[in-house]
Amino acid sequence: QVQPVESGGGLVQAGGSLRLSCAASGSIFSITAMGWYRQAPGKQRELVAVISSFGGTSYADSVKGRFTISKDNAKNAVYLQMNSLKPEDTAVYYCHLYKDSGGGYWGQGTQVTVSS
């Protein structure tokens, strides 16, 4: 069983930065990609960014140019550097690890609040 654990959320003023981390424990040989999702109050969970096993990345249009996803294979970790934060970025951010057989593993989430 794989358990992703997020950290790094918090309260920041608009224009500020935060770096989220997700460390995965357990057997991760079946993981093909890692991603970050977010869910704001009253809204559906949405994909923010994803990084493949080969390092290819993809971003939601709303965060392109502001957020950067990266990973450290040696640490079984994925990161999300968030710059130029906006109040609309306020949400619970979740780490998701994609399995090669489909589905995946979710972290417990970390709150990001951006004040105006």
C-alpha cells in the first residue's frame, strides 16, 4: 500500500509563494505519474499539474507560468512550487499518485489560503 503525505500548505498574501511537498511511503514501483489536484469550497476537484515518470509535465491553464511541478525519485517525492498566488488559488491541495494498472492513491490534503 502506498500512502502519500502532503505538507507545506498555509496562509499567504496575494502575490506570495508556497511550496507543497508530497512524500510517498510504501512500495511505489507501480506508480507511473504524480499529480496535484485542488478543491475549493463548493467546487469540484480539479487537476492542477501532473508529472510523468519521464519528467514530462502538464498544467491547468489557470496556473501556467505561476506553478511548477517537480519530483525527486530518490525521495519518492513530488513538489509544487506556487508563485504569484491569487485568492482564487485558495483550496485544499491533494497529491495523487497514478498506478500503472489504473486508479491511484490520494493524500489527505493540505489547505492553501491566499488572502487579498
